[in-house]
Amino acid sequence: MYLEGVILNSAQNVRNIAIIAHVDHGKTTLVDQLLRQSGTFRSNEQVAERVMDSNDLERERGITILSKNTSVHYNGVKINIVDTPGHADFGGEVERIMTMVDGALLLVDAFEGCMPQTRFVLSKALALKKKIIVVINKIDRPGARPDEVIDEVLDLFIELGADDDQIEFPVVFASAKDGYASLDSSVREGDMRPLFQSIIDNIEPPKGDDDAPLQLLFSSLDYDDYVGRIGIGKVERGKIKQGENVVLCKQDGEQQNVKLAKLYQFEGLKRVEVSDAKCGDIVAVSGIAGLNIGETICDSQCVEPLPFVKIDEPTLSMNFMVNDSPFAGQDGKFVTSRNLRARLFKEVETNVSMRVEETDSTDTFKVSGRGELHLSILIETMRRQGYEFQVSSPKVIFKKDENGKLLEPIELLIIEVPNDYVGPVMEKIGSRRGELENMTIRDGGTTHLEFLIPARGLIGYRSEFLTDTNGYGIMNNLFHAYEPYKGEIVTRDRGSIIAHEAGESTGYGLFNTQDRGRLFIGPGVPVYEGMIVGECSKNEDIVCNVCKKKQMTNTRAAGSDDALRLVPHSVLSLEQCMEFLSDDELLEVTPHHLRLRKMILSKEQRMKQQFRKK
């Protein structure tokens, strides 16, 4: 292996870097190549693609949700690498990881260029004065424009207020998929050596005094069934030893004497137990009960907690409730409010950009996150773990300024669509109070659009957008700022088709219903009164009997026994269900089913409530 070397026991021979980028720009694939070419894997070892995406949901969706630690060795230098999520909803992960490293690789797609999340992650890195190496990835892609993209990146650095040192960024051209990097944009062969060398030359070794009292800030948490909670962070000062007694400084100012049970460092994909670690090392520590992200351990003789980076606030909230539908308790393993409460509060311990609040009802909890994807990943994870519950429609979180004026979150929406679809997109976003900020026509017949739009206007828009652009459009959004309330927005202009009675859906009942709108279920599906079985083609709710059976008689007429032709029904994903929900509707989530329903199941009760409102 050409990258093997002798590791010297000095901070000079350590580099701590994060890999940051927009979603799907190739971060995890790049880490794969760095691991392969550093000799971390045996030459004959079978390794899965995107080996860092270890979570099932990550592998299914092709996105990184949780940050991961790894390390490689090159020419006697240990390079600690943190792979970070690219999606804006998991920005809280990126923010805190940046406190742990000394520099970052900014990956930019050679075709797409700078995207919304590129701006977001770069602003966080620049604010913390981190050294940036720009990696123009996917240079082998048809239509790649690496030289233009460098100009875009430079403009972005200037726009975000980078200092003179940061603007002089080194550039590496790479194809993570094919496993080569170069300092020349025209080269299409080789290996990753130029990138390794660039990291060593441009990222400074960790600073700090080995002989000073210990100081370590926990930026991430992991969990192990055997040793419990594991804190991950960088040794900012001094040395750390396995089994020593230290002081844990809590976020509320409390100080607690604790003993470090086990100490680990990252070698490739493994956690390796070590007896001690020095200043600048990224370590994992077990044995501290009740540890939270952002807390510091210090030497007992010199207690000086470190300040923790402020995480952006959530902008979207949903109510999580105990399932009270007629089918409650049939699927789930954990169904009580105690189960639900314990699981949600456990999530907050590691998911720093999420909030959980108790409400007036003991069966309902308000969960706030960074976006629909952030909340949907939690819902999907919980249902896979055997939880059964209900969620309400997503609501944006409003604020008030010092004068009592109502403020709402505004998103920067960036859209890439073929030129033919610009009209419908502009019309829809205009109706949702979006304002066009920028419009550029690109080569290849695509248009680049930038809007500022209330976060409310985006709820339920993604599926409409895919329909309007025949699946060719790409949309990304990013939190911009809180601004004065923009006025009323009608996001859903169609009603629901609601089941009339409990029973099993029949082909005959569905055949008589399908002309009223779009169905969500097929025949032979158990339903209950008040369950939503489809979307009405008009702006009103209708009740239909989908369980109706055909009455058999001795009399026959021509054509009465013709085969019933059912239109294929739509199977909604979790995100589509969340987007569909109206204010008076709930989504029932169980390990095997997603069911939409009305809050009030009885038709008579719903009518009475409407009458009272009038």
C-alpha cells in the first residue's frame, strides 16, 4: 500500500477535518475512496458501497442523516475525518461537528455548482474561522464545468464575508466514484494522493498544550447496548487517561465528579480502546451517565467549561399523540403514552436541533424540528422500532418581535427546471406568497430560479412540484430569516374522501367511489368510520361507502355482470401523507401501516362542530 506510514506520537502528525457539501454531492463516496486507498480495507475485502451510511434509512434514501467518525493514515500522519449530513434539516449535526475539527473539505458538484446547502455549511465553517479546501467533485460527469464552478465558489466566499486567508483556498479536482484527484481540471486518471497531500499541507495540526489541565468538549453522542452512552469530542487541552477522575460541567452550570470507564479512538471504521490520548485527538468516552452534547469534562484542579456553539432553532412542529383509532394496538409493540414520552425525550438527548414539549394532555407531545424531512426521519425510525402513535399536520413556529408584531420563518427556495416548466412553477409559488429573487437561464435548456417563500407555503408543495415538472425539476430550500407575517396561504384546494362505516373495502364500493377523486386504497383493505380513503376532486370533504357490496338477485340484465375496472390507487409515502394532512386530520403510524383519518371520526360529530363554528 502506497499510503502506509509510521505514526509518530505528536500533535504535528494529526489532522482533523470535516467533509461538508450539499446533499448528493458525493461526500460519503469520497470517504469510501479515502478509506480504500489508505489501506484501511484488505485488498480482497468485500465492502459495501457508501460504507459510512450504516443506518438502514440512510442506505435506503441515499442520504447521510447522522455524522460519522473515521480516520486514515497517510505518510505518517493520522487524518481524522467526520462525514456530515448534506440536507438542511440535519444542519444541527453540521454546526456542532465544526467545533471538533480544524478544517473542512467543501465538496461541490462540477455540474450543479453551488447549491443552497453549500451556502449553509460554508457559512457555518467560515464563521468558526476554519480553513477550507475546495474539492470540485464529479469532474467525469457529462456537462461538467469545473472552471465556472470555481468562480461560483469564489463569489460565494466573498458574499459570505470570508477573510483574506480563507479566500485563498486551495482547489482539488476529483472523481470520488472513479477514485482519482488532481490539481489540474483536465486530468482524468490517477489516485487520491493529491487530495491527501493537500490536506496535510493546508490544514494545520491541532493547537493546544499537552501539559495544561484537561479540557474536552463533547460534540456528538453515540450509544452502545453494553456500555451505554458514549461521548465523542476533541481533546482541546492537556491529556486524557482511561480510568481517571474528572469533573463534568453540565449545561445548567452544575458540576459533577465522574470517572472515565473506557477511552476509544477511531481507526478506520472501528473504535479502538486506548489507555490515553493527547491534545488534538478525537476520542470517544464511556462511563458518564446522563452526559449531553455541549458539556465539557475538565481536570478536577482546573474547572473551565468551554462555550458551546449555538444551534439554529427549529422552524416546524407537529403533535405526537397516543393512537386512539379503532385499530389501535393491533400492530405496535409500544403503544402507551409512557412509551411515547420516554422515546421522544431520549431522541432529544442526541438530536440537538429537535425540541420536545409536554402539553396540557398527558397523551400529546409537541415535537419541533428543522423541517419535514427531519421530523419524517424520526417518525420512520420510531415505527421501525415498533412504536404506534398518531401525528398532526406540520405547523410552522411563529415568533413575535419586540413590538408584538407576528413573524414567520422564510425559506430560500432554489429550483432548477427545464425551460418548458417555468410557467407552472412560477404560478404555483406566486400563489403561495413566494417572491422571485433571481432567475438565470443555464446551458442545456434549464432555468435556475431563486425565491423567498414563507415556510408555510412549502408544506405540501413538493409532490405538486414533481407533478408540475413531470419529475424533471429539482428543488432545495434553506432557512433564510424570520420576517413579518405574509398573509393567508391556501396550500390545499381539495377535500378528502372519507369512509362511511367500518368493514373491508370492496371492488364494487371503490368502483362507485373512484369517479369522485383519487383513491388511496385498493379492495380488501380493513377501514373504519372517519378513515380517509382518497382525495376528493373538489374543495370539500365527502363521505363514501367503500365497503358496499353488490346485492345478488335472481334477475339478470344485460351488462349487469360486466367486470369492474378499477383505476390503480395511489400509495402515499410517509412524506406525502404528512403533506396531505389538513388541520382537522391525523396520520396514524404503526409498524406496518400508515392511515389517514379525521380527528373526529363520526360524521354527525363533525357536522355539529362545523355548525358551532358558524
